[in-house]
Amino acid sequence: MGKNNTKILVTALVMVVTAAMMIEEATSIPICGVNTNDLKKCSPAVTGNNPPPPTPQCCKVAKAANLECLCPYFTRSGLDTAKIKALGTNCGITKKPSCLPW
């Protein structure tokens, strides 16, 4: 491959990677103080039969989120409220949203 063809290929690759990163960022929607992509960090801790404890990244997101604002999403999601409560307890969240039984 010639020198010019290599430059074109590298430039095209950089453009594709940049576009992919922009698309990923565009699919994240800010809601209740956090981005929806960040909320996914807590998914393992609130789903399944025996979810693992929340990760430090999940706890950071949970503490930053406006949990009261998320109440309508909790009730519509079908998530087990006991698992959401456990996440809050494990993350040391003291301000509990009114929509969940604490």
C-alpha cells in the first residue's frame, strides 16, 4: 500500500471511531441528574434472582441521581423494589425516595 493510501485509511478509521463515539454519547439521555448510560451500571445489582452487591461505580451513580425523580421509572420498570432498597442500603444512601417501601 502506498504512503498516501495508508494516510487515507488511517484518516478514515479515525473518522469512523470518532463517529461511533459521538453516536454512543448521543444515545445517553440525561434524566433525574444522571445519564441513562450511567444508570446501566446499576442494572446487575437490581436484576436477576440473586443480584451481586452494587459496584462502586453504581453507587456513585445512585448517589448522584435524584431518586425521587426516578420514582415513576421504578414503578413502571417492574423492578423488584426490595432490590432497589438493597442497592440504596448497600450504597449508603440515606435519602430514600417516597415511592419505595423503606
